[in-house]
Amino acid sequence: MKLLFDFFPIVLFFVTYKFGSAWVPEEHAWLKDNPIYLATLVAIAATVVQVGHAWIRQRKVENMHWWSLALIVGFGGATLYLKDPIFIKWKPTVLDWLLAALFLGSQALGGKPLIERMLGGQLELPAHLWRRLNMAWSTFFVTMGGLNLYVAYRFEETTWVNFKLFGVLGLTVLFVILQSLYLSRYLPEPKPEK
């Protein structure tokens, strides 16, 4: 469920990009010129709603959602103000590379790896596995950031929008499944009931 909540702005971005031009009145023709502008506006609003919802329900917002909000407002705002889609296309890469830097930095500083701090209450793993898992997430984020730029610069905008939803979601789910399969070897066997 959390994964779907995290992808909420991306799904709205995609739906608006594909179908949103029909909703735009003629006096805002610049939003019709390229559907990415309206989609960007909706993604900004959706991220604000996402952060607001988390705050209202839990009186707490995860750091990743704050960073995502700052980046979507910054890069999305630049896209709308300068009418240049390249800024919004860079946003996922910057977020992915920031996350990779956090995961790598947590390990390089000698403390607990970031992934252990996030999941340590749910899993018991040896220290070397936490480091390996942390490196896997770092590598995943670096790769996803590079892949985003590759698609953004090498393919048409529509392909990038499709990749942003289906490619990113699919690769993330695949990575989590592979990670779960790898970790399942190290989880304790359930004790039989008497």
C-alpha cells in the first residue's frame, strides 16, 4: 500500500499527460501546447496533497516525501516558468542520485547503513548483509537515475512519460522481489506450532 501511496503523484502525472488536455480551457492554451506542462502542475499539486495527507494522518512526513516535494516544486516550477520540459525530466534523476548518496554516505561514515536504520526493527540480519543490501539500494538508485536520463534524452517525450510510470514502477517491484528472494535465505525458519 505504501508503494502505491509513493507512486500517487506519478500516476496522476501520467493520467494528466495522456488525457488532461481536454480539460484545459482555451484561455490557458500554453497548457495545451505540451501536455507535460499540465501534468507537471498536477504532479506538484498531488505531491502537496501527499505530504499534507501524511501530516494530517500521522503528524509526521517522511524525509523522502519532503525532498520529493522540494524537487517537484523546484524542477516543476522551472519547467512551468521557463516552459522547458527538461527540468521535470531531470527531477527523478536528482532524487534517485540524492537517495543513492544518502545510502552510500551512511555506509561510508561507518555507522549503521541507512537500510538497517529503516528496516532494522522488522528484520534481523548480520552486519555484512545490511551493508550488502545498502549497496544494492545505492546501485539501484544510481542505475535508475542514469536510466531516466537515457530515456529522457534518447526517446520521445511520450516514451519517457510511459517509462516514468511503467518502467520505474516495474523495475522497482522487480528489484524488491529479487531482494526479498535473496533475503529469504537468511530469515529464520518459523517455529512449528505445538
